[in-house]
Amino acid sequence: MKNPIRTSMACHAVLAAASAGLLFSCFAGEANAQENRRRRAAQEGKPVELLPEQVAGLTKIANERQLNVDDLMAAAKTFTPSGRHDEYVLFSSGGQSGQVFAIGVPSMRLLRSIAVFTPESWQGYGFGGKDDHVIESLKVNGTPVLWGDTHHPALSETKGDYDGQFLFIGDKANARVGVIDLRDWETKQVVKNPLTISDHGAAFVTPNTEYVIEGGQYATVLGYGYAPPEEYKKSYRGMVTMWKFDRAKGRIDLANSFALELPPYWQDLADAGKSASDGFFFINSFNVEMATGGAEKGNPPFEAGASKRDMDYLHIIDWRKAEAAFRAGKVKKINGFPVIMLETSIAEGLLYFAPEPKSPHGVDVTPNGQYMVVAGKLDPHVTVYSIEKVKAAIAAKKFSGSDEFGVPVLDFDAVKEVQVELGLGPLHTQFDDKGYAYTSLFLDSAVARWSLGGEYATMHPEQPWKLVQKTPVQYNIGHLCAAEGDTVSPDGRFLVSMSKWSVDRFLTTGPLLPQNFQLLDISQTGTTMPVIYDLPIGVGEPHYCQMIKADKLKSWKVYPEVGWNTRTQQLDANAPKQGQEGVTREGNKVLVKMTAVRSHFLPEHVEVNEGDEVTWRITAVETAQDATHGFCIGAYNINLSLEPGEFEEVRFIADRPGTYPFYCTEFCSALHLEMMGYLHVKPTAGHAAAVPTTGTSRDSK
Ligand code: CUK
Ligand code: CUA
């Protein structure tokens, strides 16, 4: 049991600070909401002064709830009063959910999910009937693949700083990249990699979002080819794809995108250079052993075969040279997609390797672009490379040899700046505004803070390149994310530990554990770096996230005009206007023009014949921010979200006769339940209305 809090002089100041946040939450039950608001307004902008009886009340609550002073401080740092907005937004991968989550910081409140690779009904994503554009975009080799494994979100950047315009996210399971427009927080494009089915270093962007880069992972025969494992070295290859981004269109420009062939090592995490290292990007690798596994045949399993050698290769790619080679046509088409082959990359001097210790995982470039920090999961050190040394070694041809495919390998000692011992299982690194780096330690379950050198050495009181402290996290941290922590100008202040198995941190939710996003206060220098909030994530295994200052986001509150097509992001001439509602027919093609407004659809009855091809257009003729409607026809698997001004079109074949109520799925008004209508599908002659079939429940077999 924790020590009870006494209201001593020493903790009085702490309590006073803490209660700025706690007071209203603690006493909220006593005052009605109006009184609460009045007091808040009266207090806004004024220093908190606690009366002795309020201090006593706070102390009592703290003791009843067994909260210590650190807990009260943590509450004061994170509690965000009703109606007040967060300072940062964390865009997190959603792991196997296939989505992206947006979370406010420091409150750690979930703001919304953004559907990307998985249809999600609340957002009307993927429930638009026949030829639904979402389902179409999610097809892999013609088959809808309606989930993804999202790993790495990347915010668009201008001059190496988040600009708040777009968000990109990779799907590791299917090698796809999603593009989200942050004006309306909707996925606008999903591109499928034409070369491979497995990626990991996706997505990350060059400093002005010229390219969205998708690094591969498990080598395959590029272009979906086949070869047996015995032909691994000959036929399997790695790749990295440079997707050209057209900012004006908000789309990846497929015609100006290309890839680089890489040796069949397993490429891992990647990062783009910036400032001093602008023009380069870096990719880790493992399994340079080119192990082919086969434990079932008595061969060494992958985990052993892929970890034999002491060194793997950091891939150093000069992307401006790669772009020039692509523009000069020095490519081969694989599956119709232009690829710069290995021998071209070597001849053009655009690909180099640097040895890196023991199957590393993350590579992260410091804000000034000077250093690349590589964390080897089987090595207790981070290895820091200097871009100046890399450039000098390339110019002086300081190679220790070449790999089996002829790629020059830079001399390790010539490019290494320093190695810093941090602890067990270092994975990923982020940066702050005080010259510190933060590295996740998966096996230690800790966040390590360490001091940078070079031009950062004068920013902190410690010796350069030294471990400063470790904060334990619960448990097994993967990525971590500091506020604007991988831009040219990090903010410091907050860091999120993406801790994996939460084990005992929350109530038991059955054997499947939520992950644990833990907020750390990194605002003070030195050895204080407490965990101040735990957020269970019970909807997937997030991998990476990026934290952007909220005021950089210029999101729309409603669509700019009524009749807005959210795919083209412009007014759509097909959007029915008020007064144009009705049903027209040409042969068996039926066109429904509908408007939705509080609290009715028009028309309210739509009659079609069995077998008709129905095109159903709806405009939400609303301009108020709180006037979202839904539209569903249950048995036809149709569900839309109609945000104010939005135009949607769905198509379906009316192949099941019967009477189908359609209704609004958002509780939009007092008469929301009345916002409905009927779709009447008249059976063709001699054909009875369909008898509903009864489903079989999962456990009844
Ligand atoms: S991650 Cu994708 S395996 Cu460390 Cu970037 Cu989790
Ligand atoms: Cu519109 Cu409910």
C-alpha cells in the first residue's frame, strides 16, 4: 500500500499545481455542469489558488484512491477538462486492424479511427454496393483483401517538418500504401506494389514529400514470380519502391514511380535523410546470410540461419541519382513497373552498404541530418553513423570489399561515429529539442535517454554519446514516438512508448491482451522521465506513430460545398440538388436522386423491379457541423456516412425481391428514427418474394 498523503508544506505546492487539473474532475459530481462551466470561465487564465478546505478535499480523495504525489502530478499533466483541446495529435498505425488511429496528447483520448485497409461501417468505408470504390482499391491480383497489417504512418513534410496535409501508411501483409487526406481524414488512394507481396519500411517520405518510400521485407521473386527455395540467391530479390507524390492532386503518381532491385536480404526499417543527409535514404537489413530455413527438413530454422553473421548491411541510397537513372530510362520493366536493376545501381554509384551489427531493426536520422542511428536488436549498442564520413568514404572509395552481388561495402570504421551501449534489445530512436535521443529497449522493457554529440553536445549537461537514464515501461516496447520527434525541429515534452503486452496493467479482457500506449513526460533534462498515462489499445497491435502539433492540421469542419465528391475533393455535377429528387428509369437501369436533410430522405419510397440495375445518388444537403446522416439498406450490405455536404453514389442489382426499409444510422435529431423510407423490389412474374434464409450460428455445428 502506498504511503498516505499528508498535507505538509512540502507537498502543498505540488498539490496546488496538481489540482489545477484534478479539482474539477474530483468535484464534478457535486456541481451541475453549468456551475462547473461558470467556475471554469471565472478561473480561465488566472493562477490557481486552493483554499485550505479544497486542499483537504483533494488530499482526502488522493488517500481514498491510494494516489501518491507523483500520481497527482501525472493527473495534472494529462487531465484535459471537458471542451479543452489537446496540443498534439498522435497518428498511430492500427496493426492488424488495418486502420490508423488518431489520439489526442496529452489526454490520450482516442479521437477517431481512419479506415484504410479494412472496411469500416461507421465511416461508410467499403459498403457502397456493387463496384464499391474502396473494395476495388483493396483488390490484390483481382481478389479483395479486406484487411491490412499497418506498421508505419508518415506525415507529409515540407523542408523536413510535418506540414499537416497528408498521411501515408504501409500494409506489411500485402505490400500496399494508403494515402489519407488530412482535410477530411479519409483514405483517398491505396496502391498495391506490383513487385512484391511483403513490405515493411513503409511508409516514409523524403523531406519535401517528393516521394513516399516503400521498402520491402521478405525477398520474393519480383513481380509475383515463382522459384523454389533452392534458387533463392539466383531468383529471389529485395526491393524498395519510390512512389512519386503529386501534392496538388493528393495522389501517388503511378506513371512517375519506380523501384530499385536489391539483394535478397530482408530489408527492414528505413528513414530518409534530411538537411545534411538530404538526397539519401537508409534501409536496414537482416538475413544477409540469405538463410532459406526449412526446419521441417532438419535445416537451421530462419531465426538461427538469419542471425549467424556479426554484421548485416545498412543500405545507403542516393535517391536523386536513382531518380536521374529512372528518367534516363535505365530501367527494366518487371510486371510492367520500371525497376533500376542492381548492376545499374552499382554502375551509377547510387547504392552503397555499410556494415551494421547483428540484425538491426530501426534506423533513425537525427534532426540535423548528420547522424544515422541504427539499433541492433541482438546488440546492446546503438551504432551511430556520420553522413559526412559516409560521403567522404564514398568519395575516397574506402571500401572493405563488396557483397556477393557486387555492391560496394564501406569500411565500418571509416563511417562509424560512435557506438553507445544502452541495454537489451534496442529497436527504435526518437529525438527531442534538448540534444537527447530516446531508444526503445524491447528486452529491457525500458526507454533509454541518451545524449547526442557533435553540435548537440552543448545542449545538455551530460557528456556526449552517453546513456543518461532508463525509464521502465510495461512492457516490451516496440516503437516510441516523441512530439514531432523525427522532424528537423522536434518539440520534446511528450513521448509515447508503444508497449506491447500489457499483462497486468489493466483489467483482464480474456487471453487477448490490449497493447499499452504509455505517455512519458520528457520535458525535464537529466534523469527525470516519468510515465504519466497508460492508454490500452484493444483494437490491434500498433507499430509506429507520429505526433504532430495540433495547430498544424487545417482540417475541414464540413465539406466546402453541398454536393461534394470526397474522392475528387470537388463539387460533383451528378450530386442531386434539392428539387431534383426522384426515380427515373431507362430499360432496366434505374436512377435514384435523393437528398438527405434533418430529418428525412426524399424520395421516401423507391420502387424497382427485381433484377434492375440501380444507381442511387444521395446528397447530404446540410451545412451545419453536427448534421451527419447515415444511409443503410441492411440486406444489400450498403451503409454510407453522409457528412455535411457530402455526395455519395452506390450501385447494386436489385436481385432480391421484397420490402426493405432504409434508414439513417446517425442519431441526427429528435426525429432521427423517422428518417427512413422503403425500397420496394417487385418480384418478376411468377417469382415469389425471397424467403429470408436463417444463418447458422458459429457454435451450432
Ligand atoms: S515495427 Cu514493424 S515489426 Cu519495430 Cu517498425 Cu513492429
Ligand atoms: Cu439523419 Cu438520423
